[in-house]
Amino acid sequence: MQPNTRAILYLQLCLLSFLIGDSLAKKLLATIPLGQVMCLRTLVSLVVLTAMVIATGRLALLKTRRPVHHFLRSLFFALISLGYYVAVKYFPMSAVAAALAGAPIIISAISPLLLREHANSIQWIATITGFVGVSLALKPDLSSISWNYLALLTLPVSYAGMILWSRYLSRTESDWSLNFYFYFPLLVLAWFWPAEWVPLTAMELLLIFISGSGCAAGFILMVAAFRIGKPVVVAPFEYTSIIMAAGVDMLFWQFFPDYVMWVGISLILLCAVIQAWQARIEPPAITPHLRAEDTHRP
């Protein structure tokens, strides 16, 4: 199997791991307080990721040259994660996936201004197409805005900020450290979240363990995917998460996107196709940063 083909397979397994973890979290949030799910799921993810770091001999890569940046970035991650959990609880998985798909689209739009990176007319067409698609999929209605809806609408901007911040820190920090330290403030926030915890059954504990492990496994598979494949080829396949999420919505929650949402999803996927085609001609404006010392052999 060719490296790029194997990388795409790893990425699809990564997206599937994230989707399983988030779908189980949505199911758990129906009966368990948000703070309790956040705390236990984050704890499981941290334990699993720590075990992988130790097992692969990457413990030394957790050293950091910029502890203040890690601390501030972790606080920011805790806040946007709260919004993410709220979005997962109250909205279809396909809507959440469409919102997250807006992050790379936003990055493509602002990278020429912030990072002084070139974007040609084809890339601008893809960016505008993606913006329209995300807008149709989320159907923002300012007349009926609520805190829950606001949490969904802010996901593209907040996650774009996380990606850009990670890009800046990746000049000196390993991928492992970037995905390790941000769990701690979220763990503290979830622990002190104002809600009484409820007793859990053995099945609920098992689902929390699977959900947290899915989150950690998704990171591991993503690292492996971008290690063996060319990012310009692999990255556009991240948009398949929207199709996966729509399938889960229809299968488990009997939610069927209306025609407007399907048009939006189609435009987002068209954006991915244009990006993939353009990547074969020239490198994109944003290339995920990955160094050999940051990765492991899966």
C-alpha cells in the first residue's frame, strides 16, 4: 500500500475514533451532568495519552520552552471545549462537524493577512465556497440566538484560533507536548463545574472509557497519518467527517438533514475537492507542521 493511501486510511480511522468518542459523549450527556462527563472523559484521555507517550519512549518530548504559552493556550482550550460539549449535547453531530469544518476555511481566508502567505484565485474560490457551505449548514438566525446556539456558531473561529496558535508553538514545541498540557485546565474546570455528580452504572463507566480512549486514539492516528503521507494530499480528506456524522445522526438519532443543510454540506465537500485538486499543483497556504522527532511508529 502506498504511503499516501495508508495515511488517508489512518486519517479515516482517526475521524472514526473522534466520532465514536463524541457520539458516546452525546449519549452520556442526555442523563449525566456536563461537568461530570467532561471531567471523567478528559481524565481517561489524559491517562491513555500518557500511557502512549511512555510506551513509545517520547516522555522527553513533553519538555517545553514556552510554559506561559502552553498555560494560556490550555486555558483557551478549556473554554472552547466547554462550548464544544454544549454543541455536542444540543445539536446534531453533522451540524457540529460542519461547524468544525469552518476552521480550516477561516484559516485559508486570514492566512494571507496574518501569515503573509500567498493564496491564488482558485484557493479563494474554495474558501468562499466553504464559507457559504458552513453558513447554509449551520443556518445562523440572529433573531433566535441562544447561548447553546452561540456555542455552535463560535466553534469555527475558536478552533481556527487553536490551530494557528499550535502552528506558532510548533516551531519549538513537539506535537506531543501541544496535545498533552491542554488537558489539565479543562480537567480542573470540569471538576469544579457547578453540578451534582450522579452515580454511574458499570455500562456508563465503560462508555466513558471508550469515549475518552477514542479521543486519545484519534490524536495518535492523526500523528501517524501526517507522518507517512503528504499533508497537502491527506488534509482535504478530513472533510469526510461530515458524511460520517450525518450517517450517525440518521442511524442513531433519526435526524435527517433538510435540503438546505445538504446543500451546505455539499458545498463544504466541494471546497475539499478544490483544495485537493489545487494541492496537486502547488502547496497550500497552510501546511500542517510535523517533525520526525514528534512522531512514533504506529
